[in-house]
Amino acid sequence: MKTLHKRCAGLDVHKAEVVACLRLISERKVEREVRRFPTTTQGLLALAEWLESARCTHVAMEATGVYWKPVWHILEGHFVLILANAAHVKNVPGRKSDVNDATWLADLLAHGLIRSSFVPPPAIQELRDLTRTRRQLTREIVRHVQRIQAVLEEANIKLCSVITDIMGASGRRMLKAMIAGETDAEKLAALGHERLGCTRAELVEVLTGCVREHHRFLLGQHLRTIEQLEDSVAAFDARIEAALSPFHDIVERLKEVPGLGATATETVIAEIGTDMSPFPTVGHLLSWAGFVPRLDESAGKRRSTRIRKGAPWLKPVLVQAAWGAARKKNSYFQAQFLRLKARHGAKKAAIAVAASILTTVYHMLRDGTCYQDLGPEYFTRRNPAQAAARLANRIRNLGYHVKSELPHEASNPVSKKTARFHIAARRCGGVAGGDARAAAANAGDRVSAQRLACGLLASGGCVSPGP
């Protein structure tokens, strides 16, 4: 096998030490030297000095937790660093040791068999730490809210049945009154806002329970923890906003994409950065994010088309944004969602929309452009004849005669892609005169046929009444 790097090294990184294998080729002979270094700053500096003295050019290491980060920061700028996914560089089972792992990494690197993982620049790494920690704090708030709901259920306080958010202004006033020792359901119900979706009598009924001192203590601790976490989230929001100040223009442009709000935009930038040069094409980015079908083929048969695992911090945010984008009326994303939902289901359609959102973000960041919606008629304009034939088939299923013919090229410059449809005014077979239900169904079908005829016109076809 051809050797691409004649002077390289493989590092097996652990918590307390690093096992380094230096691989050199001299006079067509491979020489290996293995040394161990502590993971302290002095030890890592000694590792860098040893590699530089041997004129090493490329260094590979596995992404083992967070232990690789200090090694990366010390060696960055001195060598070409390659971060390998541990699942992609597994050795033969039964032959695992620290020395063998480092030697295996060095051999794979020498022949160019390691696919480098994406490591963003330091500024994006710091932003990524902030957004991920904020998300963890938000999840912790949700856990404590669920614990408050469990305590209320134990005390037979059915507040969650009539109030959507018990952590709203009204819910918090009631919780604080309970913690203070208030047990009168009438006084607790009076703390609710008049715009609540339930009546005062319903509040009194659900607030009548058996709250003990034990329940008050638990509610107080959970509520205090939630308030502390909310203060921490607010501090992270301010820090993230300051970190994104150099990318203010990019943030504002990405917010124009349907489904991407402030939090989603911050997460996308933190996960993929603003420089798209590490991803040669949009397909590379989609593959890295886990939005492409896995390759699972055997004996000429494809066994599974499930998407790959990857980007656990980015994928859920994009899927959530896709559900929001699918609700935006008269948009390309809604048309794509409805088009795929009928054939593959809502969940797969949401995944496809999320991939389209990431594709849009890639081109906006790479080209520096603004968002331009393709419109809901994009798929119809791409193939008008197919859209017209589909609508005509639906009209036939309603029981109407549809006659199609190609118009003359002289009268229509796009005659090769359009067709003329004549819709008969009468249904096949007619309707029994005394059957009112059949007459109503016939009237409904006529309305549906009229709507489909409008669709034919929108797709570039021509509609004229039959005899």
C-alpha cells in the first residue's frame, strides 16, 4: 500500500498519560519508536518537543471524551493534526493494548486511512461550550418542573389539569402561597389571572388537596433550584450574545430561514461554524450531521435506509425547526413537507425538511447570500406536465370525464410540458333524483373538481368545460 506520510505519529490519549508511536521511513525501512508522556502541561510540551526533533509532520489521535482537547491545544500550530472517530479506527479484537493502539493509529495515518473529524476554530469551540451548557441547564429546569408536578399529584393538587404551564405567573404565585403555608383553596384560586383558560370554580376544585409540611419543603427546594437555573441561563444568554457579536450579520440573515429562531440560529452557528471550507460540498455537511441514509446493502439488496447517527446537539434542533417551517404557509418547506408526508409519513418528511434547512444554511454561509424562498409552486414548475396529469387523475377518481390533448406549439411556447384538459360538466352515471345524500356528494365532488381544475391552471395546463 502506498505511503502518504513518511514522518507521522499516533497518540493513544488517556486521562493520566499519552502513549505516542513515532513512525519513520528511512531507506525503505519502517522504524517505530514508542514513548509515554504524562498529560500535564510539562509532559505535553515534552511530547511536542520530541515530535519536532524527529521532524514529524502529521499526528493522529482518537476523540476520547475531553482528554484529547489539552493535547490538541498544545500541538496545534506545530503539526497537521487529525482527530479520528474511535469507532472508525478499531483494531482487531483480542489484540488491544496502549502500544498496539498507538502503533495502529500511526500505520493508518501513514497510508491516509483516517478520516479526520471536524474541529472548529477556538472561537466557535467556546461558543459551542456555551450553547451546549445552556441546553443542559434548560433540560435540568424541565426535570425540576416535572418533579414539582409529581409532588403536586402526590398531594392531590390537580393544578396541571387546568393550567398549561404551572411555572407561569399565576402558577408561581400559587406555588409560593402553598410553600408559605396557605391551604385555603379560595385564596389560592384568587391568585390566578383572570385570563386563565379555566373558571374560578375549577381552580378551587383542583386546589383542594392534602398538602403536608413535607410537600411544602420539596416544592420550596425545587422552585428555588429552578429560579437559580433560570438566572444561570440568563447569564449564558448574555455571554452567547456577546460571543456572537462578530457574526451579527450572519445571525440576522439566518433568522430569515423559516423555523430558525434565535436559539436555533445560535446552536447552528456553534455546531458548524461560519466557515464552510472544511465541507467541500453540502453533501459532506449533511453526511457529517447524520441526515443521509446509511449504506446497508447485501447480496444486491438494500436492507435499511435509516439515517446515520451523528451530531446529537445539532440534529434535534434542526428537526424541531423543520416542524416549525412545515407550518409556514405558502413556503417551499411546507410544500416539501406535504409532498413527502403523503408517501413516507410525517416523521421522515420532517427529517427531509431539516436536511433542506441545513442545505440552505450551507449555501448562505458559503456564498454570503440572503434567504430566498422558492415558493410553494416550485415542484409544480419543475415538471408541469406531471403535476397536470396527477391533478387530472384525481378529477377522474371523482367520477368526471377528463380529456387531455397537447396544444399546438405555435399557440403555446411550452406545449411540450403542458396539456389541455376538458372536464365534463356531468358526472358519469348521473345522480338518482330522490337521493339527497347522493346529490350533496355530487355537489361536493363538483367543488373538488373545480379546485383541481384551478390546480391544473396553476400547473400550466388549460381547462375548458366539456359538452
